[in-house]
Amino acid sequence: MGAGKTTLGSDLALALGRNFVDVDAEVEREAGISIAEIFAAHGESKFRLLEERRIRELLETSEPAVIALGGGAHGAEATRRALEESAFTILLEVDVGKAWRRVSGASKRPLASDEASFRKLYAERLPVYRACADAVCSDLTGAILAAGGVEVAPGALARLGELVPAEGKISLVSDENVERLYGAATRKALEDRLVSTHVLSPGEEAKTFTSFQRLLEDLPLERGDLIVALGGGCVTDVAGLAAATYMRGIAWVSVPSSLVGQMDAGIGGKTAINIEKGKNLVGAFHWPTRTVIDPDLLATLPEKERREGMAELVKTGLLAGKKLWELPDAELVRGSACHKLKICLRDPREQGIRATLNLGHTFAHALETAGAFGSPTHGEAVALGLVAALRLSVERGLDPIWLEEVETVLEPKPVAVDREAAWAALFRDKKVAGGKPKFVLLEAPGKPVWGVELSEDEARGALDSLIADS
């Protein structure tokens, strides 16, 4: 009682695009009287029967929802069993003193008549809450991260052994640079469950069929085992795709080490490799069972690699309507991961709103393909793609100050690639529908629009403006 479940639950439901159900309100509606009146007329046992039945009905429906349970709902074994089988359960932590202040005085709660009894009840219930919980949080961001299986915490790498799902042997996949920095610490954290380590080439070289095939051939795992991917977006892309396809799919854990990985590429279950025709054209949606983000890993990130991640960070900030790039590392990572999860949990297979995360990327992937995935780098290409998208958005009413902000922060420079190759690549992008590329533009920060068709002159002009004269 008094934890704030109704407030946070309704906010969480809104963020995830789901229905919100308050079980206490449902019981009152069906009974036609208040909970206090049910207690007075029929006793607590009658209320618990009504509560248990309604929870079971809600959990049996296939409609996704956020459900706020009453403080005593976990007392019923049948309810605990139903939660374990059919729900992802989040414990909303609250100090007992704060909870009492919220419910005392004007409250009509029948089990909040005096502070001593309230504190005793809290102490009795807390172990049950913790046993039932799949995750613990104290705010909306924490709830969204928990719902997406994401742990963001300094020092999390050292706790990787306890954060990885408890069953199965583990193969660790990393790249040469990250393995040198964090391989030993990761192996120590995973202890005797680790059966193999696989080191990929750094960068886009890892995302080739040859690299992918070699990894699959070397994996010594069974269907119940899992892959831990430690590295930047290229590592999580390849390792995630290996997990999606090996033995028709095994579990994996994403441990992104780069800025772009921690706030974007390592989250949300997109996995892929490149082919000559285009960027990320071979892949699968395969959500990691857990994503473990340790912001401390960014301390060793070279400045060049940090600049690589800035374009994705600015993109996320524009979509969220917040200058995330001005925050300290731990806060910007947490905020970025939260925004991406809000979108991905609403649209896990990119059938709608998740397409907004491609802001600037249609142009960027065309440039990368034309440059044979060497120059420009992904970060450089995304920075240019954002500029093109914002220029088009300004023509449609976006305040030019945001274009100026992006150009100041990212300092993008036109790149030398073949114009015709880039133009052809634009039409092989994954967002092409009916033979026409689709673009994401911005009405205002926090207000993206997707599925935008441009005239050939507009699209060609925007792309050409990103390419240096030879």
C-alpha cells in the first residue's frame, strides 16, 4: 500500500502503449461497493477471493497489459503461481515510512488503521514480494528498463555471472580490442560456466558471411546453452544473429561496451550482417534474454570511438525531445536505453513506430554501402544522414535551431563516395516499400514522422549534398 503502483503503472502503460488495469478498482467495480465496504460486510477473506479470481482472469487474456496488484494479492498461492507462469512481475520499492505517510490520515484502506500494524504488515509481506519479483525498480525509467530485460549499473560487468540466466553453458563472443581490455574480467565473472571464447575482427569486418560462418562452426553449444556478446554494435549484431540461427535459436546476453552499443545497437533484438548489396540486409529479430550495460566501460573508450557513438546519441535525443548528449555518461546511457526500449517494446518487429529509430539512417546506410563499409564509418554516415533529414524537416517547418545544434555537436563533413552507387543503395534499403525509399523526418524534437515519401529531386538533392565533389 502506498508504493505508488497505480501512478507508475498507468505511466508505464502509456509509455508502452498498453492497457492499464488496477485490480483494486476492478474488484470494486464488479462488487459495486468499495473495498472498505467489502471488508466491513464480508471480511478480508471475501475480498481476497474476488481479487484472486480477477487477477487470474486478467492473466489468462492474451491482450498485453500493465496490471497494478493490491498489496496483499501475493498472499494467495494460486496468484503467485499464476504470476510466475504468465507475467513479468516488477516490485516497486518504497520506504515503509513514505508509504505510511501516503496512506495514513484520510485513507480509507482497511489495513492502514495504525502505523505499528502497517509496519508489521510491510515486514511480513516484503519477503513474499521479493520472492515473486522478476525485477525491482523505484521509478518509471527503472520499470521500462526492467520490462526490456536491461540492467544499467556502474560495475555491472563484475556481476555478470549473477545477471546472466542461471542455466546452460556459455560461449563468450568479443572482438580483439574489447577482449584485450575486458576479456579477463568477463571470464572471471562467468567462472566455470564459460566453455569457449570467440574473438572477432574489430568493426564492420566482423559483419561478413565469412566471419559469421566461422563463429557458427566454432560454437560448442547445445540448445539449452547461451551466447554472451561483449563489445560494440558489430559484435552484438553478429553474436545475436548467431544465437538466432544456431540450432534454430538459442538464448543470448548482450553486454555492449561502446557508446553506440550501450544506448542503441545492443538493445532491442535487431541482429544482422552486411552483404555487398547493403548494410544489415541479412538478419533477424532475436531479443537478448538480458542486456547488461556497465557505463564504467566507456571510460576506456578512445575519443574516436566516442565520436562514433555521438551521432546515435544525438538521434535518440532528437527523438526523445531531450538534449541527452549534454548529460553525464551514466545518465545519458540510462535515458537513451529507456527511450529505445519504450519504442521497441511497443513495436518489437518494426511494424510501425519503431521505424522512427531510423532517423537519418536511410541516407547513412546508402553512404556506407557506397563506401564499401570502410569510409565513411557508421557514426560519420549517421551524422550526415541526420543533417539531410533535418534539412528536409526544416523545409517542412522544423525550427532551424535544431539543425544548427546538430551541425555544431557532430561537425559532419561531406564524404567522397560514388554518387551513383549511393543512389542505387538508397533503393536497396530495408525501408523501401513499393520500390520507393521511406524516410523519417522531424516535426519538432520528440515528434518524429515516419514512412515519408520524397520526390526523386528531393531525395537525390539531399543525398548529393552529403557527398564531396571529386
